[in-house]
Amino acid sequence: MMQQLDFSFLNWDVISGFVAKGFIFSIQLTLIAMIGGILLGTVLALMRLSGKAWLVMPAAAYVNTLRSIPLVMVILWFYLLIPLLTGKALGTELSAIVTFTLFEAAYYSEIMRAGIQSVPKGQVHAGYAVGMTYGQTMQLVVLPQAFRNMLPVLMTQTIILFQDTSLVYAIGAYDLLKGFEVAGKNFNRPVETYLIAAVVYFVICFGLSMLVRRLQKKIAIIR
């Protein structure tokens, strides 16, 4: 089998013509879903920690529901059901961006909730003692510390998010894996292109994991 592998077809034209477009979308999807997911996840975390039932219950229901459903099913549901409800299709790329942002928010929410709870309560009381409101205390005292404490975990979740972008194949979006798949079909070398795709994903994710480890060590020194 290994003797039959032929990677001679791989050149810059193949990369720029098939792979680059998918790689760019995968990166865009990862960054947008990360930023949107962290922002929405932080709001959900604050709702769950508010102690008010009318905020806690919907936030908990949202987080627990999405964390209990496979991502590929959420992608398919959103892509197929939204046009039925609105009468207008969103398109594969926009549908993937919205779905990933909403889905990842549930996971980032739990990370941020743990980060907020890791900040000593004395910090909150100190904020109140100098006349800060709840919102000011969270914005200026608690959240900056929570982000720093949870930054390695947030980055790890983002690496997982990048890996999960390959699931957009379910709705036909043109991501990094799709680019390799199309190249494999055009040159009749599907095995080779899937092997190269696996190597590319490994190199990117392993490299980012090493950066996260270095970040963890720096944060540990600061503490």
C-alpha cells in the first residue's frame, strides 16, 4: 500500500487552487466562533452566577442542552431548520459561523464560570468597599483575573474548535478538509490528500498546544 502512494501531484498550484481557500475559511471560522463564543459565554456565565432564577434557569438550560448534543447534529439542524422557519437560506458559510458561535458559547461559558469562581471573593468585597457597583466590580476586578486564570483552558478549547471545523463537511462548506478532498478527487489521489490533511491538522494543533504549555508556565510564574 505504501509503495502505491504518490505525492508528486502536490505543488503550489494545488495548494493555492484547492487548499488555501479552505484553510482561510477554517481560520476565519475558528477566530469568529472563538471571539463570539467567549463574549456570549461570558454573558451566560454571569447569568448563571447572578443568583437570580430568571437568569440562571435559561442560561443553564442553554448550556446543558448544547453540551448534550453532538456538534454535527446542531450544524445540520440549524442549516436545515432555519430556512424552513425564516423562508430564507443563510448559506453554508454563514450558517457554520452562527452555529459554531452559539455552540462554542456553551463550552466557553463553563470555562469562564470556573474562572470567575477561581477569583477570591475578597476581591469582590474589596470592589464593593471602594464604592463599585456589581457591573464595575465584574468588569474591572473579577473578569480580568478570570481571563488570565482561564487563558490556557480557553486556548485549548480553541484548538478543539479548530479541529471541529472539519465537521462543516456535513453541510458542504468549503473548509480545509474540503479543500484536500476536492484536490484528491481532481487528481484521483484521495488517500494521499487525506494523509496530508491529517499531517497538516496535527502540525497546526500540536504547535498551538506547545504554545499553550508555554503560556501555562508563564501564568504559573506570575501567580
